[in-house]
Amino acid sequence: MTGPRLSLMIWKPKSDVLPLDKIVSGNQSSLQTFKSWSKAQAGIIVLAGGPGSGKTTTMHSFLQDLSNS
């Protein structure tokens, strides 16, 4: 296997991060699913997608929502 085995991105968040309900708009059941995950005692969330698909933005909004609750 060639190429990197691990990639690490250091991201400086902006203060104007979109709230989770704006990112998961149009689908209330998905929003409720995300919010129920934040109340779980243990687990892992894997976000997958191509470059520019919003993985980092989604995770940052999720973490912001988690810290506000």
C-alpha cells in the first residue's frame, strides 16, 4: 500500500458556525436522530463523504450543539 495511512486536519473554527438544525434542514427525523445520538452514554459517529461534502462542518455543528445542551 502506498500513500498516507493517516490524515490529520487541524481546523480553526469560525465563530459563525451554523447550528445543527440549519445543516440537517428539511428532514426532522434526521435532526432528531442526531440529537438522540448526543444523549447516548457511549458510541462512535463516523462521517464519510468526499472532499467538500461538509463532514467537518457537520461534526463541528454537532459538537457545538452537544456543548450547548
